[in-house]
Amino acid sequence: MPPLTGAALWVRLITIAALWGGAFPLIRYLTGFLSPFAMAGVRGVLAAIVVFLFLWMRGQLGGITRKVAIGALVLGTFSGVLPNTLIPIALQRMEAAPASLIQATGPLIITLLAGLLLPGEKPTRRMMLGIGIGFCGIALVIGPGGLGGGTAFGAMLILAATTSYAISTVWVRMAPRGPAAALALGQQTVSGVISGSLAMAVDGPQALVQPTEVWVLAVVLAIFATAIPLTLFLGLATRAKAADAAMVGYLQPVFATLIAAAWLGEVPSWQVVAGGVVVLAGVAVVTTRR
């Protein structure tokens, strides 16, 4: 099957970026109602249900072995529980646009970790230049006047969540962990069970007593801003060139910024926009060839 190009590629890129970009404004809004643990639990449980139904309809259930169970525990922790809890805490303190731009540094952190942990993936001088450029952009975003009333602590939490995602990515690449479908289901299940248990222990059942609007938006977050774009991206990754699929990372912060401005009235300062351009330039240097 030939790689996706032209209009078909761009329709998929824009769809995925728009859905994923909506996650930060949704979380930002829901932090006024749901605690971070409750939001992480609801997001994990609903996403696990969606992934289960998707795999069931495709006949891809099964393959749960001891190796997959261990992998699901690691991925569920580092790609589920930790970031799904840290990001809502951060978005209680800062706006959606700078948060999405900070998370765009994921490829930079993955490059650094891969250089330390994966043989043969030592960063080149060009990559190190891109990493330096990217973190200069982050310094501009979180510098004085850049966070729109947010806090540097919130920015550090987003970086911690991004690092957690990067750890899981590099860990998967270090050795085979089992079938991708089984890992995806296990990851979401572990995330939902652990986060849901923490929510019940810390906040109690009353945390789930929310207006209908809140539950509708929580479902939208779990399904349309989590499970569906992830599924679409996995399909895109199998049909598009790696560099083309990576374009999602450049488009996602744009949509997060536009949605936050239109819905929440969070218009980013010039400093955040400038810092975002620098961050994405650094990511481009790291992830593209000459």
C-alpha cells in the first residue's frame, strides 16, 4: 500500500491534531469540577472501555501474557497514571496554550533519554543544537510574563508529565514487550484501575457527583480527545512516512491554542507564541533530516 500523501494525509493530520489539541482546554475546564485523581480515573476507565470495544470488534483481544502484564503495569503508570494526574494539577495553575507548547518538547526529551539508554542512538550535534533551541523556547514560555498568570510550578509539572511519557516510549523501544493491541488495552486498564482507586481513597465517591455537563465533557475527553486520536494516529503511523506522521506534534499545540482562545478566552501572550515557535523549531531540527 503506497504511503499517504496530499489531501488524504492532511485530512488525517488535521483531524488527529484537532482532537488531541482539544485535550488541554477540556482538562483546563474540568479542573474546576473534578479533582486530578478523579479526572485521571474517569479518563483511564472510559478510554479502557473504548479500546476494549475497538479491539473486540476487530477480533484482536487476547495475547495477555506475563510479559504483557508487566509491560501494561509500566506503561499504565508512566503513560497513564502519572501524566493523567500531573497535567490536571498543572492546569489548575496555568493556561492550556503554554501547557501544550511545553508538552511539545516530548521528542527532545525522548532524544536525550534514548541517547543515554539505547545503543546506537547517541544524539548528533544537529540534534543537540535542536534540543538547545527547544529548551530556549521553553525558557521564553515560562519566563516572566509568559504564563498568563500561571506558575512555574505548573510548567514543571507539565515537563514531568512529558518526561513520564518519554520514559515509557524509550522503555518500549529497549526490548519487545508483546503485541501492541494487548499492551494498549493493558495500559488503559492499569491506568483506570490505579487512578480510580486513588480517587476513591483520596476524594471518596462524592467526587463523582457532578453535573451532567461535566460528565459529558469527561466522556468527550476520554473518547474523542484520547482513545480515538490515539487509534487514528496508530493507523496513520502504519500508512504515512515517519516525518509526515510527526507533523501531528507541530499541529497539536496550534489547535490547543485556538480552542482555548475560542472556548475559554485564554489568548496567549506574544511571549508564549514566540516561545512556542522556538520550541517547535527546535523539535523540527531534532526530528528532520538536513
